Amino acid sequence: MKQSSLMGECLSELLGTFILVFFGVGAVNAACLSGAQAGLWQVAVVWGVAISLAIYTTGAISGAHINPAITIAMAVWRGFPKVKIGPYVLAQLLGAMAGSLLLYALYHGLIAHMEAQTAARGLPGSEMTAMVFGEYFPCPALKLPAETVPLWTAMLGEAIGTAFLACFVFSLTEKRNPEAPRFMVPLFIGLTVSIIISVIAPLTQAGLNPARDFGPRLVAYILGWGEVAIPGPRGGFFTVYILSPVIGAIVGAGAYLGLVRRYLPEEMIEAGQGNEKPRPRQTWSGSR
């Protein structure tokens, strides 16, 4: 069987992130610009399904990281080649930008309509439309005072959300975990994102993915939102939406490895006939 080349893996990451952004960020566009989604959970579910399908589509080629924070965590803890980090992250960023550009082509009319009702593009207040691409804290749609979500709270929220994501990704993809739902792993990773969004999104819009935030944010900057997009009215786009998810992913994956994986059985005894599940062979080890 032909092995995947780095080019193929990068194209896979580009496509996977494109799918993630087109449907996930697309749900944000639909919700904010037309009221198409009735509440946060509907947006979160679209995100979850989009991620699941992106993984099912591209996972066999590249592993479907589709998130620089996960790529870096894989390099730190699972031996993912460090020379591939740059190409993977670049591919993820380009996929996110491509998805955002296509969404703008579809929604530019609705964006213009909302701008006429709120603030002109690039002026203070235009984060109400810029939020359909990049992210802000607190979520502008809630119209909360800025002091309700200070910088440190936003950083903590993104770090905790991404830590849970990485923890569950490592758990679900762990070959020694007898409870992992093998063929349903992409679905459960998608549901992981959905439940995290449900808790974190009111604070920061739940980026959890540097490519998901910076790719669309860069598109918004280019399309005229300027400083409202980068660095944003409160700054923090780097510390909240890039640095915090990376740190969170490393910590969350490390916590799983240190607190759970090290106590898993070293190998599994194959199940016999009938419905018996594979049983752990009692060769326990504290090593990773």
C-alpha cells in the first residue's frame, strides 16, 4: 500500500480544516447574521458534526489534527515528527482561510445588512460583524460589559477548553484503552467540541483551535475590519486564541498520560467466541 507523502498529509489537513471552518464558522455566520440557529447548542452541534465528518474524511491520511494545538501536543507527547509541525500548521491555516473566504462570498450581503444596522466595517462596534470570522471576549452577541470577562479569564477558558479536548482526543485514540469506541471515535471527538462550546462560548466564543481563529481573523483583517480584527478592540488575540489553546492542549494531553494511560494494561487478550470483550492482560506498568 502506498504511504502518504507529506504533501498528501498537508493537503488532507488543509481539506479537513476547510470542512471544519466552512460548516462550523458557517453556523456562526448563519446564527449571527440571520438568526438561523435557535441557541448555542444548535451551533455547537453543527461544529461537532463538522469536526466528525472532517475526521472521517481525512483522518486516514494525516490523522486529522485540523488544529495546531493538537499537532503540537502530538509532537510533545506522541512522537509526531517535529519537522512536520510547520507544514501541518500552515496547511491548517490555509484551509481555515479558504473556508472563511468562501463563507464571505456567500454571506457578504447579510454582513452588509448588519453593518447598516450596527457599525461600519473597521469602526468601533464592528466586532458585531467581525465575530462571524475571528473571536472576541466576551461574546459580542451577548452585549456584556467587557469587565465581565477579563483577559486572564478568557485565557483560562480557552486553556481549560482545549485541555479537555486534548485529553479526550488522546483517550479516544489510545490503542490500549479497551473502552474507546473505535469506529465512533470521530463522532465522540465532535461531541467533545460541542459540549466544550456549550460552556466556554459565552466567554470567548470557544476557539480551542489557533487555525480556526487566526485564519478567519486574518481574512477579516484583509477584507476591511482592520484593527477591529487584529489586534482587536481589547487585544489578546495571540494570548487568548493562540497561546492559551497550545498550552492547554499540552497540559490536557499530559494529564491524561500521567493520570490515566500509565495505569492501562500493557496489552489485551483477544476475546474468544461470542460477545466477550477483549480482556486486559495483567501486566501493569507505570511507564508511558
